[in-house]
Amino acid sequence: PHRGEWAGVRVRLETWRAWALALFRDVATDALPGMPFDERTLRELQGDTSVPADVRALGRAVERAFYAADAPDASLVAELERRARAILEGARARREDAR
């Protein structure tokens, strides 16, 4: 670009690890009301039997992606995103049914 055409544009880069953790944070925040994500570790959430099994399984996968020696790739993060969306849709449907 020239003549300042892109002067107001900001590019924000985020690692796949950070993206994976953000996906889980969204799930934990939405699917586990009253259970602040920032006050608990992934390991604590995985060990809590009051947390739904699908959320615990996603937490295990995110933990592996986040702490693995090799950084996750786009395909792994896409799979985590698919699983997170399914969990969120299920949680929302359960809340709608409860109304």
C-alpha cells in the first residue's frame, strides 16, 4: 500500500496456543455460569465432576494444545473451534429448553 491507504489499519497477531485457550475461555464462561474461568486452572476444571464431560474433554484437548512442545497448527485449532461451537450450541439449547 502506498499514499497512506492502510494507515489506520492494525494487524493483531495471535498464536494458535492463545486462540485455543480463548476458545475454551468462551466455552467455560458461557457453559459454566457462576464459575469464573480466570479463578480456576484448566486442570481444576477437568477434575470437577460438576463440569459437563464434553467441557472437561475440550479442556484436556486445549491443555495438550497449549502446553505441548510443538505449537498446534491451524487444523487442530479448527477442530477445537468446531468442538467449542458444538458445546456452546448445546448449552444454549438446554437453557432454552429450561425456560
